[in-house]
Amino acid sequence: MFFPRSEPTAAMKTLLADRLRFSVSRLFRSRGRALWASALVSVLLVVLAVPARAEETGGGNALAREMLLRADRIRFPDQGFRVDVTITTTQPGSEPEVRAYRILSKGNTRTLVQTTAPAIDRDQILLMRDRDLWAFLPNLSQPIRLPLAQRLTGQVANGDLARANFSGDYEPTLLRRETIDGETYQVLQLDAVDKWVTYRRVIYWVNASSFRPFRAEYYALSGRLLKTARYQDFKSLGGAIRPTRLVIDDALRQGNRSILEYSNMVERDLPDKVFTKDYLKKLVP
């Protein structure tokens, strides 16, 4: 486990510099040696300033970025993979709605999401390339461009399936540490790198020792909490122990919930041609 190194404060640096000047001046009495001592102090001050500059330029967030990347690798493979997702949505006074999808993904820039249930929607496909998301529908000759933040089903946005990794889309910052049920978590604030990502801000709990994701809160540009998510049922999936169940609760409409269950994950070498219109023609009769 990694912890950020404690850096000297400005007051500490000033005090240390004064002590250095005093000590060195006692050692070097002659004019020539005094000049050499002054140069030595200048070099030491530059060395002391390096950690502060690293902090100002984001070096202090290295731990946050490392934790975010490792949590992403626990959720999904780094390379190409296929996985099936079943989404069950419930809301007060209504029967549960079940939808299923097959996802082909390559990193965080190429994703194909094909609806597999219900049967009436089986030919609907989402194709993501970089941050462009397109919907291919059998009754339309041309694809429709969609935003990642648009609702796909229940509490699930398009980007929750098409662009599920946080790395690259958000700049992480360490907020605090929390202990929950005897486990220690690092709480990260994830700020969107541009306006095209799914959420403007995410607060993310990551286990401090195992790097497993624990929960997330998703916020709108206005700062309003949209929904919360909990990662559950860690099991062997796709060659690693991963969360196989994600529970998303609507923060605006109490009792509205979507449960995502992941299965049949297989790592695959997916060429770029898979994520093209020509390939989609092979999937849709």
C-alpha cells in the first residue's frame, strides 16, 4: 500500500533555510568561503522547493490516479473483453423490468453494446468510438448520435455500459480516509476532464488495501446528487476477482433502483474493425 509522502510546509522551509544560513556562516569565515556557502544554501533551497512544485502541478495526486487505475482493472480487464449484463429495474407500484446486453469492449475507447433481451429490442446496438456514441436501430437507415449521460434503462446511463472505466475521463483527488465496518477506504473526488463524459463529478470509495471499489456517488453539473452505486458480490469473473453485481439507487426518486449483474466475461483480442458499421451488419440480420 502507498501513502503520500509528508512534505515540508512553507514555514518549515523558511525555518530550515535560516538555520542553514546560520550554521554555514559559522563554518565559513573567509569571504571566498562565504560565497561558496551562499551557493550551497541556494542549492539546498532548490532541493527543498521541488516537492512543493510537484504538489502544485498535481504530483500529489499520483496516489489517487494509481488507486483509480487499479480499481478500474479490478472492475474490467485492461484489454479487449466480452461480458453479458442483465439489468433489473424496480420502482414502487410497478413490476420489475429486465433487460439484457452483450458488451464487447476494447480499453476505454471502443465499445459495442448489443441488446439481447427483450426479443423485440434485440437488434438495437450502441457503438462508442472515443467519446462519440451512436445508436443503430433496425427501423432507421442512419445511426443516431447520443450523449453518454442519457438514460439507457432504469437508473443506468448510456455511459455506464459504453464507457464504464473512470480512468482517462476523470481527474482524481484524494479527499479523506473513512473506516466502514472495520475496513479502511480512500475517498476520491473524480472531476470530469471535459463536458462529454457521463457525469460531472463522482465521489468514489476505494478499499485502501485491496483497491476494490466499494461505492460511488454521481453528481450533475449543478452539484445535485443524481444516484448512488454499490459494488457487490466479488467473484471470479474473466480471470480475476471482480464485482459481479452493481446496485444503483436513484437519489431523486426514492425506491427506484437498477441492479446490474455481470456474467460470462471472456478476454478477447478485438480488432478495431469490430467497432465499425460494416461489422454491425453482421450482427443485425
